[in-house]
Amino acid sequence: MRKYISFPRVEGLASRQAHADLPPDTFERELGKEGFFGPATHMYHRHPPTGWVDWEGPLRPRAFDLTRLNAEQASPWDADEILHNASVKIRFWRAPGRMYHLARNGDGDELLFIHQGEGDLFCDYGHLAVRAGDYVMLPRSTMWRLESREPVTALLIEATNASYTLPDKGMVGDHAIFDPAMLDVPAIDEAFKAQQDEETWRVRVKRGGAVSTVTYPFNPLDAVGWKGDLAPVRINVAHIRPLMSHRYHLPPSAHTTFVGNRFVVCTFAPRPFESAPDALKVPFFHNNDDYDEVIFYHAGDFFSRDNIHPGMVTFHPCGFTHGPHPKALENAFEPKKPATDEYAIMVDTRDALEPGAGARGVEWEGYVDSWKSNGEG
């Protein structure tokens, strides 16, 4: 356990309870270490901490509209890379109607998030039906392919040279957020047996970013059974039950769904707003100075953001303050409706991310200006 210099103090006008009972006409900003798990200070400002009028340099907040990536790719290894570092690679894939080869990732576990469409995923372990809102975690080197019944777009999140685990749920216990019994595994069912044949099949194996092709005179997805505790798993965001507090706005880390090496994947799902009159109802302004923050917007009304629609990604590098847009701030204590109705996927990374080629042509350049109170941008 890291031993930080710790000496909790109160100076000037401040609330004793974070995210509630703010001093009149102030705006709270959290400065925290270790992605909401380390020591933190709460500042109380006269002006919104995102009230900038100009921005120069590469650290600006960025947004990418992935709905503008229209090209279909035959293989997930051809998918557009959006953001990456040494620990994680985030791609956006428009899948073909049917994959005529198998894919195999030798670089790390692969997490597929099905944004649109539905179909059938066949892998070493059997058959899984997939639909919009599904997470499918494929262990490293699993062979797999997809057949779409409706056109599939998917966010691919690779845990490079590492494995996915479930978060430590602490005091709330293992059955909170979702019970592990909700995780589905592939079945060796009739659909899986029906796709087995003696035709020529190719496997495209990615390792170190390079792709090799292995050819078989039969379909290598020919298992008749398996046993063990290593397998792909599937869960839909509709089955995630977010942690809630009616008196306190929980940090994003409370919604952690999967843990990689030096990054986490969180799921924002519909939940009631906080009911205590003095509690913030919107994300608080914060400096997450140890993590880059990425959010993929899947479905619904994204209450803390303006001009964001499903299929977009926002990217906030660590090192600056960010928080709700001005329109959301107007409802910081009195929301217009009783609950959120958004689904979004957040990836927080301990190391700096770099935009990939797929992001560069679909950037919303005006995003940095969207915090201006006049709403321009």
C-alpha cells in the first residue's frame, strides 16, 4: 500500500461533505489521486472550473464521431484504431455479414462491446448469440468468428499482454453490480455443430501487431466438449445494476465492470438521480490527474453532455479539469426528470493514450469550446 502524505485540513469556506451542501454560489472541484481511490481535496470556486475562453496545445478535450467510419472490415484486425497505449488498444469495427476466416488475438484478451446489430459468435468453446449491448470477453488466443443477422458495429478493447478480471466489489459484495452467475458462456449446441465442416479455413493470428495466416483443411472450431474455468463470457448492459446513493453522487469508479492491466472499463447504466436536496445530481468537476478518461456513448440521453449522440467518443487526457456542460450544470441540484436513461462505456487508463488513424478523420474540432456558457462549438 502506497503511503501518501496525508493531513486532512479545512481552509476557508468549504463543505465538510464532498458533493453535497456546497457553500452558496460556489462550484466544487475534486483533485484526486489514483482514479478516485487515493487522497483527494475539494476546492470551492466562484466560477465553473471549465470556464475557459481559449485553448492552445495538444492536451485539449477531444471528441470523435465514430458513426462517420462507414467502411466495413472483413477482419477485426482491419478495424480502425481509435486510441491506444502499451496496455490497451481501442478499435471500432463494422463487421461483415459473415466472417469467412477465424480471428485469434495473441496480444491479449479482447473485449467486444456490441454497439449495434445482432448475430452469432462461434469460437473454440462453442456458440454465443450476441446483440446490441453485449459485452463479450474473449480470452487471449481464442479462435472466433462472427455471423451477423443484423449489421454489427462493435467497440473492441484489447488488454494488451494482459488478462481481464472482475473488480473487487468490497463492502457491497460479489453479487453487486452484476452477479457472476449472470455471465453466460458459449454452448456446444446444434448451431455450433452445424457450422463444423471439412472445408479449408484460415485463421488470422495477431501477435505484436503483425498478422499471420494459418490454413487448415477443416474448420478448427470442431470441439465436442470442454471443462475448466477459462472461457469467454457474455453479459448485456441491461443486466448491470448500478450502485446508487440517494444522498451522494458516486464517482465513476463505482461503476467498474472489468479490470485490465493499468486500465478499467466502467458501465454507466440508467439509475435514479440522487434525491437529497443538497446532493449534486451531475458529475462533479474533477482533475483525474493519474488517468486519461474515454467514454463511448452507446444509447440514451447523455445528461451531462451537449451535442453528443450514440456512436461518439470523448477523450479527456489527464492534467486538466473537466465536468458537466453548462446546460447540465443548470440542473446540478434539481434534475428535469427522476432518472438517467443513458448507457455509456468508460475506459480509464493509467498511461497516456494516443489517437489512432481511425480517430483523426472524424474529430469534432469544436468540442473544446462546448463548455462555453453560450453553447457555441
